[in-house]
Amino acid sequence: MFSTDSYSTVRGVDKLIPVDVYLSGCPPKPEAVIDAITKLRKKISREIYEDRIRSQ
């Protein structure tokens, strides 16, 4: 998917803090940013929906 052998990559960051989406590129392409935002929006919507179901 993307290189982890780079000075700009922090390996293991997902063990320290939650990571929702990995975004490759330096700088990332606009399409990659849009894709990441879309994935985050879907994840947030899914979590909100699941929270509503649990609260009923």
C-alpha cells in the first residue's frame, strides 16, 4: 500500500493512538484525501447509527 521505510513515517503510531484512516503520499494526491474523508464520513455515520440502536 505505502512505504514504511521513510523518514516521514511513524511506525507503530496505531499502537499509541487510534488510527481511523491511513493516508499515503507526500503530499497525498487530492483523490486520496477525498477518499480518506469519504471513509471517515462513512465510519462516523455507521458509529452514530450503532449508538442510536444501542440507546433504544
